[in-house]
Amino acid sequence: MTQARTQLNFKTAPGHQVLAAAGKKALRPGGYAATEQLFAWANFQPGETVLELAASFGYSAIALAQRYGVRVVGVEKNPESVIRAQASIATAELTQEVQIIQGDIFHLEQISEQFDYVLAEAILTMQSDVGKAKILTGICDRLKPGGQFLSHELRVEGMNTDAIHRDLSTAIRVNAAPLSRESWIKTVQQTGMTVEHDDIGPMTLLSPGRIAQEEGVPTLLTIAWNMLTRPDLRQRILSMRETFVRHGSNLGYVVLTARKGN
């Protein structure tokens, strides 16, 4: 079994880092299935260009280039992640097709190129209303006329959203401000883009059945082993799962595509 990384403080680290350390691969609220819906709507064509926000180790950027023949530029703030991504790109022999650069998603104006698509998954949820608006404005500016924004985020419904926000932030140790389906659409369209497709579904991030289905039984067993052998890791993951289950009727994912005007 793969051991969880020991350098993290599992009591205080952001939830996505804890889950990645445990061995989880899909760190999006709707899993791979929701992302596949986005890609089906996008209908990528060879030679088109994609800007991916928070590209991490470059795995998804590499997969996009290999699968669709698109050219991908990824923006990643962590310099160590950029170095690791660049090594993976070289190993995949995709240095002409994929580039991961160090940058800040709040300053997309530092990128001069415009793209056919901008992809952002589980990023805007962690921002304030002001932060969401700033990033979305930057996204719109980086799109070519007629280009598409592809979004996959956490969704919240119901009357007690403030309490849910607080519980989520406590569980995952970062700001969490998901919106309702209608509010996500409104927030995106306020920046001048037009939402063309959208869909919703349940939160599946810590569903054992979904992990086994999408990421494989070996991944599920790796996570279970790391939880069994690391009590501090187990406590954090169980706390996150308890929060997700308790608010399960009000939490889910939303995916949408929005087009910039010509």
C-alpha cells in the first residue's frame, strides 16, 4: 500500500491536500463523471487551446493533450508543483503541447494569450464573492471571442447556507462558499459570459462506491490502509465525510459551460 505523506500536519492541512496524501485522485465534488459531462459539452477539436487554472502536477493537462490533441497551458501557484508538472510533461514527451507556468489565478492578465477554453474545477468555491468576480473577469479576458468557460464547482441549496458554509470551512480548513445552481449561473453571467449548458448532481467526493467505480478498488484500498494506519489522517477524513453526509441533501456539484460573446 502507498503510505500517506508524513510531512503534512493532517489536523490543519487543507482538505484536498489531506485527501491527496491519503491516495485519492479525483478531488472534484462530482468526480470524473461530472468532468466528463463538461468535456462532452466542450467538444474539443485538435489544435484548439485550453487554459487550466490551478493545474497542480499537470496530470489533467497531460491527459487533455493526449486525449483530444489540444494545446494546454496550466497555471499553478506552487513552485514545487510546477517543477513536478514539468518533469511529468517531459516524461510524456509533450513539451510542445503542454506548458505549466507559475502564476496566480487572481492575476490572469499576466498571461497575454487568449484561449478557446478556460477550465476551472473546484476553485471558485473557495473564494469570496469579490474573489469569484475577479477570477471570472480574468477568465473572460483570457477567452477568445466565442470561447468557452468550463466550470465544475460545489453547489449548496436550501435555507441554511451560512451554517453549511461554516461547517464546510471547519471540516476542510479553507474558506468554502459554494452557491446554488441559480447563483452560480448568475455570478458567471454577470461577467459578460452566457451560460449555455448546466447540470447538477450529488456530492460524491468521499463515497466509497464512487471511489471504487471511478478510481479503482486499489485506490480505495490505499485510502483505507492510510486511514487505518494514521489516526490523525483518519480523523480528518471521517470529519469531512460526516459533514458531507450531514448536509448531503443540500450539497452537490454543478457543472456549466459559458460562452464569451463575439
